Amino acid sequence: MGYNSLIKILNKYGANELRLEWKNGLQIIGKPDALYETDNGLEDDDINYTEYYAVAFIVKDIIAQPTHNEGRVCDWVIQEGNSYVEISLYDDPPKAVYLADGQKLWELDSDE
């Protein structure tokens, strides 16, 4: 299993401060911390079992509140007040990733 486009960008720019945006308007600033392989919590013999790569992301600041509270990341960051959040294409991916200076590094493709 290889890295998908989101994980490749987060890994490549892991030393940089990044801004992540979601469709619901949530925007956070932070840095990737750890890249790891995980799964969706089902038994490995389950037909819906999925392994995927994710990045633990350190949330330094919430720069824009969501227009509506939906999605796992929104719940985790806003409602729970956690400074770490798991970022992946599998579960509630961001719509875009930017360097802190505004340079767009990645955008969610509808095929991913």
C-alpha cells in the first residue's frame, strides 16, 4: 500500500506550518507530527475492513470556525478541544492544504 496524494504532501511538508481547510469552513493551522498506518476498526476478515495511512496533526490554532458542525475532524477539534487530530483521505479529509503563506499544495480530487 503506497501513500495517497494527501499523505505524500503532509509527509513532504511535515517540517512546515500548514493550513488545512474543510468544506464546512473549518480552517486550522498546525504541523504534521507522525505518519502511521491504521485501519477502520473492523476485523481484518470483514469485507469492509480498510487499512490506510494517516497523519497525526498538531493543531496550533483554529483560524476559521465551521459554518455547520459536521464531520469527525470538526467534532474532534472544536467540540472536544483537542490539539491533535488524525488527517487522512479515508475519514473526513480536508478539501485543501496550504503553506502558512497561502501557497496551495494540495486539493481534494473527487476521484480520491
